Amino acid sequence: MTTIREEDFVQSVADAFQFISYYHPADYLRDLHAAYEREESPAAKDAMAQILVNSRMAAEGHRPICQDTGIAIAFVKAGMDVRWDTKKSLEELVNEGVRRAYTDKDNPLRASMLADPDGKRKSTGDNTPAVTHVELVPGDKVEVIVAAKGGGSENKSKFAMLLPSDSIVDWVLSVVPTMGADWCPPGMLSLGIGGSPEKAMLIAKWGMMEPMNMPELKARGPRNRAEELRLEIYEKVNALGIGAQGLGGLSTVLDVKVNDYPTHAASKPVALLPNCAATRHIHFTLDGTGPAKLDVPSLDDWPRIAFDTSKSRRVNLDTLDKAAIATWKAGETLLLSGKLLTGRDAAHKRMVDMMARGEKLPVDLANRFIYYTGPVDAVRDEVVGPAGPTTSSRMDKFVDTVCAKAGLIGMVGKSERGSAAIEAIKKHGAVYCIAVGGAAYLVSKAIKGSRMVAFEDLGMEAIREFDVRDMPVTVAVDSAGNAVHRTGPAEWRAKIGKIPVAVV
Ligand code: SF4
């Protein structure tokens, strides 16, 4: 009988969460690089270049790939011949590992977990609890998979109880366009088909941890129904033209996973989960001989990509007004320098509530830009930790008020805006730009200064003022209301109809 010591298990979990915070899996890197090489859309290629450059920087610097270091997920397959040298539950052991990883002093990770989710929504402080799934299996080893799933992609999870005669491909093609770019493509889609509703979700999440192997599948052809579906969905989703970051292009998904389970004769439950540009998971096995040894990848695994900014327009945020931003066109790339405010959900809500009560805001937003971000804490000589953009649509309902009443003229975030926000941007002659989701460490290197301005009690959601130099962004909604997330995918969908979609 194998004995697993508490400390070995906890330290292995902690090491694994640290590891995946800065090392992309090699298969994701390989397939993303291949997609980058064949991409024909300049905007999508530029976004993929940033993700690849960011990935190398994170691996070199041992700092998070993305500022959203995720909800911690663990799958534990415990052998029935294992003896545990601990008084704690497996869930408590996983949580202890998560706590240790997320509060690491050399590479602190962002604590995104909130308790009381429909009430006070207060941070638990250390990203616990994890979501832990335990299975008892024959044997004397413990297999563990840990994953850190970003909120942007988790929020786009889909479930449907289809009729037995319904087409799963049709359903996938109907829901993927509604997911927009909030899940930071290019990534993976994982489907769970059958079982009960919760089983479908679980096998979809499990499938997300499988190695990426679409090039091999394409080369050898499908051997069963699940593989037929993988290929068909892969081809058809990419033909939608959504592209990297929703900018329009050839590659929206790098792989599609399909797992199934027997189900009731009256049912066809199906779950669809996306995995984003910050694909983070690792597998290890404990056999009682000590903590897991994780293979450190070679930096040679990372392609050397040049991120070309020579065609981008340089702008000074400190001298902007509506007349200046009216000359910017949707799709244009910019390098921002000067003072940039930050704020996201909680800060916007508080500001709008204050304005409704007639109170003075603690910061003057007139002719300013605000960046939707919640950065990782800084370490050593960093000005700020990784500070990528968060999903902008969560701030849509505040746009009209902050532009009309406070004079804000620009926003920076990620992915598309809804119709009401686009109308408000147009009405107020404002502008919305995107930074690349999943390129947080790269973005943070453009931030040369940071000071707390207001709402410090909101932690990572506080309002800061960044001093940025040459921060790369793309105009996503210009002051005339033109939106790249509408025009880009439509343009590439039409082009792909004429380009053979032999994308591997
Ligand atoms: S890449 Fe995008 S969806 Fe993924 S964790 Fe980062 S911000 Fe969230």
C-alpha cells in the first residue's frame, strides 16, 4: 500500500498552480504558432503575435501569462490502495496547495475568488476554495490534474438539453457566434454529450485537459462519431471567421474535444466549454516517493516572434480631445502614451451610484481614457504585475453615464461592445480600443508608473492612474460607431467561403 504524505500532496498542488501560471502547455504553443504562421488576417496575426511574445516573456520572467490567474480546478483520481498520512479531507489539501501557490511571495497570483457571490462578493484573499472533483479508482497511485480557468472563458460556458433528433453541429454553430470574443480565442472548444446535465458539463471540463492533437486527427481521419464531430465542428467554427480576439481571421479554434456518455432515451444533454488563450493545465502522478517533479520546458519550445509596431499611430493620452480621436478609424492600431486611468465593474458601479446621488467623483474623468483591468500585484522592481484587459461588455451599461455626466472620451478593454454601448460611444464622440486578452505581461511592460487614485478598498478593482508608454491597442469602436468585431468576422466569413479552409 502506498502512503501519500500531506506535505507532498499540498506542495505538488502549489507547484503545479505556479507552473501553469507562467508556462503554456507545449501543445497549445505548437498549434498557436502554426495558426499564426498560416493566418492571413493582419489584425488576427498581430493579436496572435502578442499572445506568443507574451507567452515567452511569462516563461522567462516566471510571471503570469494573464492577469486573471483563474478559478482553481482540480481533478483527483485517488487509487483505492493509497493510505493518506493526513487528518484533512482531499478538498482541504487541494485548497492548502492553492493558498500556497496564490500567495507565493516571488510570483503572487491574483485572488479572484469571492465569497457570498450574490451578496457582498468579498474576496476570500487567497483564491480558495478550489473546485475539486475526486474519483476513487483501482491502484496505488494518485493522479492529479490542475487547471486555472479564466473568468472570461468560464462565463461563456453553454449547456442545452437538445431533442434526440437535434443536430449538435447546428447547435454549436448557433451558440459560438453569441460567445463573441469574450473567451479570448484562439483556443479550444470542449463538448460533453450525454449523461445528465451535470455529467455533460463535467466530461466537457475533463475533455479540456486532453492533449491537443487536431493536426494528427486531420492526417489520419476520424475513427468514431466523436472524432467525426470534432473535425466537422473544427472546420465549421473556423469558417465563421471570428478569428483571434474576434477581429476576423482564419483561426478561431485550434482544437475541438468531444467526449460522450450514455444517456436517457428521451434526452440529449450537451455542454460546450471554451478554453482561452491562457490555456493552463498540468497533470502529475504521486506514488508515495515525494512531491511531483514537473518537467521544466526549454525556452527553445517558444517561437521567436517579432511583434511589429512600426505601422501603429503614436498618440499622447494627455493632450487628447474628441476632435483628435474623431480621426481614428476602427481597425487602426495605436501606441498609447501618457496617463491612463483604470477601473472595472465595482469602480464603475460606485461612480455611477455617486453621480446618481449628486456626489463629486474622486477623480476627474473629463477627456480621459479608462482601462478595464484588475492587475496582479507587483513584485520586486515591477511597477505593476501582469495587467491585461478584462471583458468590456460588463461595463456596457455604464458607458452612457460616464461619457455624458463625467466626460470620459475613451475606454480600453477586451472583445466586443453591445449595441447600447456602441450607440453611446457614437452619441458622445468617444472611442473604444482593445488590448489583447492573454497578453497581460506584455501589456504590463508598457506601464511605467502606477498610483492609487480612488476606491483602494476595492483591491484589484480600485481606480489607479497608469503612466504608459507605447501601449499597443486597436481601435475597436470608432467615434462614428464602426465596430471591428462586427465588420472583421463578417469580412473573413465571406473570404473563407472562397478560401479553402485547409487550416492544418
Ligand atoms: S486569456 Fe482572456 S479569458 Fe483567458 S484568463 Fe486571460 S482575460 Fe480571461
